[in-house]
Amino acid sequence: MTLIKKKVWATPQTHSPNKIADESKFKPSTSGSVGSGYRRELLPDPVSYYEGQGLKLMGSRRAHWRTTECRFHGGSDSMRIKVATGAFVCMNCGAKGGDVLAYEIKDSGRDFVNAAKALGCWVDDGRHQVQAKPTPLSPRAALEVLSFEATLAAVAAGNIASGIAMSDDDLSRLMICANRINRITEGFA
């Protein structure tokens, strides 16, 4: 018979060093149990989050770290973002954090719980609290852009139906039109 030793998690004030403490009290729950609190796995994708904040991530899409502006001190290209985790560090002012939640806290001035709720990674009583994600345009501005782009697409369709060939510039503008319409619908979906 083989005896398996368990790691002892005991404090001198409450437990004898010879007694084995219940290890489950000291480990985070991985069972997906219902309860309130922060859920790291619900954090938004770092690249989507930072681009949604209006930051342009420069560098290769395959790079582990990408460069962007630092809004904390106004630097144009001093902030580095680790795309896998969302960690950030400014090479000039020293602002840093380990994930998008840390950035949200620093950028918005919210406390931990409210920032987590804003990002949709806070669960109350087992129910995922999803707040409406911020959109880059107001609904009115989005409708104005959609109206203009739809008119442009209709004119192009009418020209094609009349047998008028599209120039390369017209085709390029029509592709931009389609992209804008898709991005606005994704932003308000």
C-alpha cells in the first residue's frame, strides 16, 4: 500500500502543523460554480478591446507586442501592448498593467468591480452581467453614415444595371462602402 502525502496548508495559530488542512479553501474554484465575482476568462480579446478604445496597434499582426499611442501622457508611439494577454507598458511615462482590466481601471478611473462590470467579466449570483459595449459612433451618426454609404451603393448598382462599367477607383470606393456598412452593423449588433 502506497501512502500519498498531501501538502499541508496550515497556519500556526489555527492548526497543528501535523494536521492536514482542507486544500480546497486555498485554491481557486475551477468547477465553474455559481457565485459572484470576477471571471478572468470573460475578459474581451485584447486586440479588439484596444482597437475599440480607438487605439491603432502598429506592427506585424503576428508580433507578440504591438505599439500604439500612450493616452496617459500623450506619447505618439511609446505604449507597448502584449496581444496575448492585454498587458501594457509605456516606455516613456511608465504606465503599466497586466491585462485589459488594468487598462480599463487606469483609463476610466473606475474601481475594480465597476471596471470588470463594464468589460462584462463580473458575474453576480451566477448571471453574467453584459453591458452594452461602447460604440465608436452615436446612433444618429451611424445612421447618417449608413444612409450615405447605402446611397453610394445604390448609385453604383444603378450604373451597373445601365451597363456603365465601374472604374478601379469606383470599385475601390464601393469596397470601402461595404466595409463601413459591415463595421457599423457589427458595432451595433
